[in-house]
Amino acid sequence: MSTPSLKPNHSSIVIFWRLFCTFARPYWFQLFLGISAGLIMGGAMHAYLRFMDLGLNALETGYVQKATGKEKTSLVDKLKRNKTLGWLMKVTRSSLPTKEVPADPQQTASDTAPGATPSQTASTAASSENGSGLFGKINEFTRRLGFEVDQQEAVTFPLVCLLIGIMFFYFIVKAVGEFINRFFLRWVGARIVADIRVALFDNLQKQSIAFFDRHDVGQLISRCTYDTGAIEHSVANSVSELCTAPIMILVAVQFIIQKSLEVKLFQPTLIFIVAMPLCTIPIFLVSRYVRKYQRRVLHRISDLVGRMQENFTGIRVVKAFNMEVRESERFRKENRIYFKSVVKALLADIFVQPTMQMTAIGLGAMFIILCYHYSVSLGTLAVIGYAAQQAYKPIKELAKLNSNLQKSAVAAERIFDILDTDTSLPLPANPVRIQSFTDSIVFDNVSFAYGDDAPPVLTDIQVTIHKGQLVALVGQTGSGKSTMASLLARFYDPTAGKITLDGHDLKTLATDDFRSLLGIVSQDTFLFNDTLEDNIRFGCPQASNEDVVAAAKLANAHDFIVAAPEGYQRLAGERGNLLSGGQKQRIAIARAILKNPPILILDEATSALDTVTEQLVQEAITNLMQDRTVLAIAHRLSTIVKADLILVMDKGKIVERGTHKELYAQNGLYKNLYDRQVANANT
């Protein structure tokens, strides 16, 4: 894979806007529930702060009453104006006291209504002291528990208890809202990442063979794992914070402004609210470096994974040439480069938090000094400080999120680079649907090169393959045989000319229809790390067990399969490495037999096999070729002497064509190749 640019191509806002528009839209209902719960959290938080303010004022009133025997009338006025408390007192038939408790007993007697009995007077006094309804019940309950409530606490104590209960209720509401918010929004985040993986895998599946020729598989794997992992780590946990943090900040700031107006501290508070964004300045200064270094980290880990994948795939070559030490040193070098990139990204990331905290501490200290200057009460300072802390916490979380989102923005940009890539072979708007092969395959003046600047591999190929024919391609390595087979399978499109099937250009056919008519058995047989049964059934998943066994018997594979204790459940290993070359070939042939395609491509299917195994494989191939149209590539010319047509290729051109007898009689290139192989076989 070519080295990508290490500079960002798009802003983070553009990347995340596309990310959410593309992948979050299907989950709008879950987003709606999560955001609605966030609004509930904000409302509960606002009520919690208001009743916290009232509770602290009630405590201060209690202190004043104990010290002076007089009640602050301002608290009663505030409580009467509170709608929630007014509704609660109406439901519980409670009332707040309307007059102070006199300190002089004689004054109490003079205020007593004429004719009232002492018991009535005592009852009235007790009612005045203890409040009515819920207030009286709270005092009565505490007395039963052994806590005596004196006259000065008779009103403020139940108020404090009531306000604490209301605060606890709103705290529960906030907790429930937070649970719903975090669950649904984190669910959406995790779902987005899962959908990205699927989209990335599906897109790579659609790419052309030329795409995989140009790109390193290890780096593609890295983008499917590490890049999506970077997004998952941040997005899945960040969606809820991004939705709730602004709400909580606005609620806290609104309360601070409202409270500051009440205590005539608005101007200093406004200055600090305006200055609070100074805490975020380090975020924006450092974020560009976080993104820059994270791009390097992801690029280096791609190189590292590519090195590992290449080494493990070629481990036999490494060991055969005794190069383990050299390969380990190369890996260490790549790992050191990756580690340096990680350290730079780490330094840029952790620098944000202490800088932001120092700025916030400085602003908070200055605000406390101003509160002292303006003689702000401790209760008011406490509630404003708590609200400020509730605002600072989401701001700090946003700072962390910014760093994480910068990292995920890099990963998302790299993923979108893949998703925006489309090297799939073009399809017409209305492809021709075909169900069978009835006549012929024609290479009509076909030429091909693997790149715009690459030399031609095939030049002016003109061949007609009739239904039922066995057409063989022979020639030296690099003459273009495998390229012709790849063009017939439409792994590539010709750069000039066309290939037709029953008169239809392959470019006009529906790819799934055409591929269903085609079977391929190649020299480099690929088997999946699955059971032999599933490998045989790979091209025909609906086939029965009986069909699988029948195909294996025709491919001369049944005997060696059942000889193992696991039988058809035996694992093939990665790329079929637990089987011999001949066994892999026969499994591949059984796979092609089960698919039962009318057109068959055999790419050097019997090369590199011993004589006995070759006979078994050749017999299986003979069974496979029955009543099929076959394009066979073979280095062993003895296997294609009965071919209906032999094409001799040299330097991308067909230089000879005919049957074995005709070509041998021409005394040309074919005769030289054949005689040379016969001579080598006899020595």
C-alpha cells in the first residue's frame, strides 16, 4: 500500500457530521429517547439546585433562630413562592407559620383570645410552633425516635427534612434519566461502530482483484480492526456525553446567573462565566497535535500489522532460509517507530488536563475572593460553587472527549478513504440475466495490461471456445496463460477488445448469474480453516451431506477423508495447510464438482504433484470435466494431449493453435516444449 498523507484532509466537524448522518440516522428513535432523557436530567438538576439553595437557607435560618430566637422571614417568602413545595403542602394539608414565636410568655398570654382555656392556648401555641399537617407529623415522628425538637427548631427542622426528601426525589429522577440517556446513546455509539465494520468489510468484498494486487492485506486488516477500534473506544462512550454535557452546562450556568441576580453578585459572576471558556483554550491548541500524532500512530500500527501478516504467511520461507533473527530485528525496528509515535500522541493528549485544571482553579480562587468582598453568605457560596462544579465537570469531560474525538476523527477519515474507494468492475444499469451456457465463449481481439503505464500482457487474442470443448493453454511462464483465465473469470476487464458468452459481452452480464456458471480449480488451492465438509460445500451451501460425499468420491477424496478419525469434520487448517498438496487439490475438485458449473477453468491443477497423486488428481479432473466446457492451463503437456484445441502462447500472443497431433507435426514451439518434457521425464 502506498504511504498515505499524514496531514488531515478534512475538519473533524465535517468527518463526524458525515459519520453520524451516514450511520446514526437509522437509529433516530434511540437517539430521541437518549436526548429526551438528557433533558429530563437537566430539568431534575435545575430543581435539585433550587431546593439545595432552599435547604441551605433553611439551615442558616435554623442557626439564626437558635442564636436570636427570631426567624428570617425571607425564607418563608421563598418557600411560599416555590410551586413544587406549594403543591406538596396542598396535597398534605400543611401550612407554613405566619408569625414569629414570641420570646416573652406575658406577650403570649396577652395575645391569647379572651375566654380561651389553657389547654386551647397550649394547643394553639404547639400548632404555631410545630406547623400543621406534614410539618407537625415530622416533628412528632422525630420525638418518638427520641430527638426532642425545641421551639426554635419546630419550623426549620421539618423544612430541612422536607427539602432533603425533595432533593433526594429529584436526585433519583436525575439518576433514572442518566441511566436511560447513557444506555440508549451508548447503544447507538456501539451500533454505529458495528455498522462501520460491516460497511468496511462489505466494501472491501466488492473491490476488484486489482485493488488487492496494489494494497497490502495487513494494512487493510489494520483498518478493519485498529481503526474501527479507535472509533469504538471514543464514539461508543462519547455520544452520551456530547448530548448531555451541553444541557448540564446550560442548566448550571442558568442557575448561577439567577442566583447571582438574587444576591446582587451578577457582574462578577458574568465576568467569570465569560472567562470560563478560557479553560477550553488548551483543548483547541493541543487538539491539532493530538490528531496529527494519532494519524502517525494508526499509520505505524498498519505497518506493524502488515509486517506481522507478511511474516506469518511466509513463515516457511523464513525458517527455510534461517532468517528468524533478521525478521525479528525488522519487526523491532517497526515497533520502535510505532512506540515513538505513541509517546508523542500521549504527551499531546495528557497535556490538556493539567492545563485546564490550573485555569479552572485560578478562576475559582478569584471568585471566592470576590464573594468575600461582597459578603456573600456561606450557604449562597456553597450552592453557587456546587453549580459551578456541575458546569465544570461536563466541560472537563468535553475536554477529554475532544482528545478522543480527534483520535477517532483520524480513524474515521482513514475508514472513509476505503469506503469512498470503488474499484469494482463496472456493471450496466440493466444487466443481462442468464441462466445457462448454450453456445460459445469468444475472445474478440482482447488485449490487457495490469496498469495504464504497464506493458501489455496480452495482445490481440482471438479465440472461440465452443460448448463442450476442452481448450488447453500452454507456454512458458509469463506468456499470459493465467491472465487469460482471469479475464474469462472476469477478475479483470480487457483494456481492449471484448469477451462474449453466447454473444453477450461479459461486461453486460449480471455478475452473480455469470459466476454461477463458472468453476475454478487452481494450482494454488485455497481452503478455509474449516471442516472438509464445509470446504466442499462452500460454493453450494444448500447441498446435502449425501451430495457432499458423492462429490468427494468423484474427486477421489472420500477415502483419505474417512481414513481420519474426524472424517468430514476434520479441519483443513489455515489455507489448507493440514493437508497435502494432492489432498487440497482433490478437495478443491470436489468443491467444483458439487457446484456443477457448465464452464470450468483448470489453472495448472496437477503441477508439483508426485506421479501417484497426479494420477488420482487427473482421474478426478477427468470426472470433473465430463460434459463441461473447459479452459485448462497445464505445464505438464501429457495431461492435455486429448484436448480439442491447444493454444500455444508466447509473450502475450497466440503463436500456434490446433490439436496435439497438428501442433506436433508443425515442428514449432509446441513440439519443442513437448519433447523437452518427455526427455526430462525419461531421465
